[in-house]
Amino acid sequence: MLSTMAVDKQKLEADIIKAIKTIYDPEIPVDVFELGLIYEITINEDLSVKILMTLTSPNCPSAEEIPREIEERVSALEEVKEVKVEITFDPPWDKDMMSEEAQLELGFL
């Protein structure tokens, strides 16, 4: 385990985002980060990570799978001590939360 002093939090956040971008919504061919499902990434002093996210709908068939996958991929990063993924529906997700890249890929632009 690396000491907390030796970890560049900006780089760690970039690595966390990179890990999250490998996870796709099974129904939409875009990663969950570009879909706008990740609301907040908090890296605490002890290098535990909290990720606040939403789903495309409250009855999303992947409601258990996507958060678990995010937790597993982010936990695999050497610097991360532990990961907690929290789901919220406030504000509710809509297509305007997607990146331009995602909107373009899905034909919304």
C-alpha cells in the first residue's frame, strides 16, 4: 500500500475515471461515465473512495451489476483502500447529462 502522502489525487481521480470508462450499460453502447451516470467521485485522505452515481431509470435491469462492477474495477487500483458506490435518483438522469461524445454516438446530436 502506498502512503497517502505519495499519491497524486488528480492522477488517482483520472485513473478511477479510466477504470469506470471500461464499464458499459448493457442496453446502451456507451460507457457509464460518458452516459453521465457518475455524479461525484470523492477521494478521502485515507484513500477510500466514494462514488455517487445514478442509473438511467429506477427499474434498470443492471441496477446491481453496474455498481458492483464499478466497485470491483476501482478497488483493483493499487492506491485505493476501499470503495463505496452509492446510488441516487436525485437529480433523475436524463439524456442531457450525457457527454457530447455519447450524444453523438447515440445520434442525439
